[in-house]
Amino acid sequence: MKTLGIDIGSLNIKAVVLGDDGILGTTIVPPGDEIEAGAHKAIEAALVEAGLSHNSLPVAATGTGAKFIPFIPQQKAITTCLARGIHYLFPSARMVIDMGAESTTVLKVNERGRIADWVNHDKCASGTGLFLQQMAKLMGITLEEMSSLSLQAHARADITNTCAVFAESEVISHVHRDPPTPKEDIVAGIYASIVSRTISLCKRVGITKDVAVTGGVALNDGLVNIMEQELGFKVLKPKSPQMVAALGAAIIAKETAEKGPK
Amino acid sequence: MTTIVHKSEVDLLIRTFRMMSRMNRARPEMRSSETLYYQMLAEYYSRIRNAREEGKLLAAHTVFFPTEMLYAMDIVPMHTEMTTWLTALFLREQAELLAKGAELGLAPEICSPHRGVAGIFGLNTIPHPDVILWSNLICDNTAKSGELMMELSRSPGFFLDNPFQNSPGEMRYLVDELKDMVHFLEEKSGKKMDWDKLAEMVVRDKQEIELYREISELRKAVPSPMSISGYLELLSADYMFPGQPEAIQYLTQLRDELKMMVKQGKGAVSSERFRLMTLFVPPMHLMSSLGRIFEEHGAVSVTEPLFTCWSEGELDPSRPLESVAMKSFLIPERRSMYGPLSEQALQDIIDSAQQYKIDGAIYWAFLGCRHTCATVKVIKEVLSEIDVPMLTIDCDIVDPTVNSEEEIRDKLTQFTEMLEEDR
């Protein structure tokens, strides 16, 4: 059976086509002005990648914008989908740290790929993908450059982790002080502030190995590296960490289709 | 002293409650108890508005103050935190009150009802109180709030010191404190305490506690008959009308309605799927939204062990003062909010979880209430030991800028999906 999962995030729409032997196609598109049109575009692109010509697949949607695509009636919470997706990729994972564009969510997953507990940080942009984008822009570098720079850091600049706006002021002062703080140290400091906040969140539900990281922010190797240093162990990182929720949605679509109509 | 009342919050509240009561009467599907509740509130604020005209002393007081004593002396009580809550819920003017609180130097981290209380006094939106009565029950915010109210109103005040433990020595101390308060009020009002009237109120206090227990029992039914909005009503009846005939009437009506619903197998939501325990208090300004959100998810709050379940203990009308003192040790909130969190409080939570067959718990972690937030982890662990998941929602019970309806809906969706998957 082939199914489709779609994750409508605030920065990107992700779609996954899942077959019996694994993932057949994936795609990421920006939502554009019309979320519904963006969703159609993502689905079509994922189907093309999977070598399918038309969409009659069972489908489920998730993400902050899912409620704006009424043509997909089956909608699931992002946490449910992340749990399913990570269990599919790493059955040993018991904790997921999902760092998306607008929020960070930590969830504990049981041996069946179901959520045991979760907590999220959604009151401040610090530690989110949007925050990182802003910081990169401020320093005049790309997100990719930011990630590789941090691996060359000799120290970590002190950056607050309580407020994205204050963090921005601190970065500006590091850039403009005489002599300026080395860029790599500033980036490492930004990552460390995000990691510190994220690990506090993990502690609220209790850190349980294996730990996996997902979401677009997990694409930053430098950040994941600092997270591993602070946790004191290696984390599991999917090849496409931002696709895990869409994959979970595809798994749920499959489960529902297999159960048949109620 | 002359006070200019810029805008009568009290008049607006009276008008709103009368309108709600009229609207309810016109809609047969609404609970009669809810109509009574609004009538009670309208009457309460009418008494406040008319106090001066009727030559009665108006006493502004903080939460869990033994207002039976005021009613027994024909003094008109004005509950400061409830007035802020009700203003938030019904008049949506909390932003103005909180802004005034900020102007008076209260940091945003301080309990918002108390910032709102400061705002109410700072803006003169309530009648000027003749006396300020406050205590350390239930928290340090309460203890400090009274001082600020005295400063702002320039009214004389009395601080009632409540001990932590219910020991014979501490009970004697509290009774002495109450005697001092009676002297203070007799001096300020020129009226003597009517001990017979106080004894009658203790009789009604006993009836009220019994009715609360009956209502709690009825809520064990599957499906459970009381909606989340009933929670605020129960709190209001307890906080504002202790020992009052109208509270007995309201609670009796509510009990009878719930009894009928249980008999008919009717639940508070059309299709009960999740039985939830509520810990602390949800954002007041989102109460009506919560009703909708709970209905959408088939969720019902079946118990609030730390707020609506009274501790065991006897009141003796032949010893009214001692009974008023004893009652302060029985109030549900005391277990988690005042003094150390006892083993008994944790046991009560476990017992409630089992007796009410709950699927999950929601802890409304009110950011301004640091001492209760400190119990989140221990309560979560205790519930986890009996396989009851707990969702913690950081919130503010008055400030509308902290939580939105959508945020609460999303979190409840995630939580109920988790509960569903666990079945």
C-alpha cells in the first residue's frame, strides 16, 4: 500500500509518499501566499518523485497549517506524527527533540511509537528556526556557513537564552565590540544558548535514551554537535530531519486505511 | 475622604449579571442553577453599590477570608480577587486593570489577580471600602496585596494571621486572631457581633460543605454531568457566599440538576471520551472557549481535587468562632497552596484519579503562582505512578495576552490524541 503524509509548517510544506518498502518520494516547498495551493504543489511534487501520476492515495495531514487544508480530512497532531515517524526510522528512540521554525517540542516515545509524554516551548522565538534565520541574517552569513563556522569555534560567546530579541542585541554587541568576538565563537554561543534551553525542556519530561533530533534546526550539524557535548552522548539524526512529521502522517494514513472504514 | 469613581465597574457587573440571568431564563436548555448563580452575583454587587446609602460598612477582603463573620455583623463584603476574575471574564477590562497595576510598580511576574486588584483600587472603579481585611491565606501575594490596598484606599485595615498547621495550639491562636478581628470590626462599624447569626451561618456552612460533597459524588458518574463552567460557579459560591441562604439555594439546585442528569444518563458533553482531572484553575477569560474546546474533544473535567474537594472535619454551630477557624483548615485549596504540600494532598489526588476513573490530568500552571507551580513535578510523578498522564499548560488566569484559544485547543488535541493512542 502507498500512502501520503503532509506536514504544513510555518516555513515549509513537507510531503512524503510511503510504500511498503520504504519512502518513495519526498518534497519540501514554501507555503507561498495560499497554503492550500502550496499543499497541492507539495503533494504533486512528492508523487512525481515517487513515480506516481495521480493522487488517489490515503492521506493524512499535520502541522500548524493543517487546519487550512480542508481537502485532507484526516488531521493529526504534530506530536503524534513525530512519534510515529521517528519510531519508523529509529525504533530504539525513546525521546524526540523537534526543533521547528516556530517552536521546540520534546516528546517521549514508547516502544510502540506512541507518545508517552511531551512538552513544548512556544512562548519565545529563541531556539527556533526563525530565530536562527534571523541570527544568520544579522551576521551576514548563510545557515550552512553558520553550521560549519561553529565547528571551528575555540570558545562560546555568552548569549542569553531567555529572549530572542535580547539575544539579537547581544549578538550585535559581540559583532561590534573592539576587537569583535570571532564569528565562530558567536555562532557557537548562539547554538549553546539554544541547546541549554532545549535541554532544560528535555529535563522537564526526563531525558531518556535513545534521543533523536528532528525538525529543520537539526540540519545544523554544529548545533547538534554542541547538543551531543552537553548531553554527553550521541543523538540519532535522520537523513532528512525536517521530514519526520510528514512521514509519521503517511504512517498514520496507512494505519487508518488498513483498519478500513468505521 | 472623597474618592472620584471614574467608571463604575460594579454597575457594569450588575448589569451584565442581570442580563445573563434574563437570557438564561429565556432559554429553557440552560441550567436553572446557572440563572441563580447570575442572580446571586447581581445581588452581591448591588449590596456593594448600595452599602454606603444603606449605612453599612463596606469591607474589601482578600480570598479565603472568613466572610461569615462580616455577614453576621451586617457588614458588606467585597471579594477583591473575585472582582478581578469576574471583571476579566465578563467585562474583558483586565488589560486596563493590569496596566494600572504595572503603573503602580507591580512586576508582570506577580500574581495577575493581585495586580488586577491593585488596578481596581488604583483606577477607583469600585466603591471606596471603609475597611480592608486581608490574611496570609492563601499566599504571600495575598499578604502583601492587603498592604497595597490600604495604601491606595487610605482605609484602615486588619491583617488576619493564619497558622499553617491544624494543631490545638495553632487553633487557639487563630481563634484569638478572629476575636481581635471582631473587636476591630465592632469598633469600625459601631455594631456588635451577632453570635446567634454567626451560629446560623455555621449551620449553613455545614450544609454547603455537604452539598459540595454530594456534587462531587455525582460527578463520578459516567458520563459525568457537570461542565467546566460549573467549576467557576462552585468557586464563586464558596468564595463569595459562605454561610449564605442563596448559596444553599444555588448548590441545592445544581445538585438536583446533576442528580437528574445522572439518572437520565446525560453527560456534560454530548459524547464523553476523556475524563479529566483539573489541577489549579484554567484562564478565566477562556472559560467559555474551554466549554467549546472540551465539547469538540469529548473531554469533561470530572474533579478538581485541590479546589473543590473539602477535607474531612466537623463544624460545631454551638462554637461558632472555633468552627469558622476550623473551616479555614478544611478548605480544599489549602492543601496545595498554603504551607508544605502534604502527603495527604498527594494521596487525595491519587484517590480522586481512581475514584473518578480519570484518563488524564491538566495542570494549569499559573505563572504568577510560583508556590503552586513548584508542585507540578511532584504531582506529575505521583500521577505517573498510577499511569495517569498529566498535561501542563503554562498560563495566566487573568491576563489574556498569555494564552489564546487556539493554543489551548492545539494542546488539548495533542493530549487527547495521546490518551486515545494509549487505549
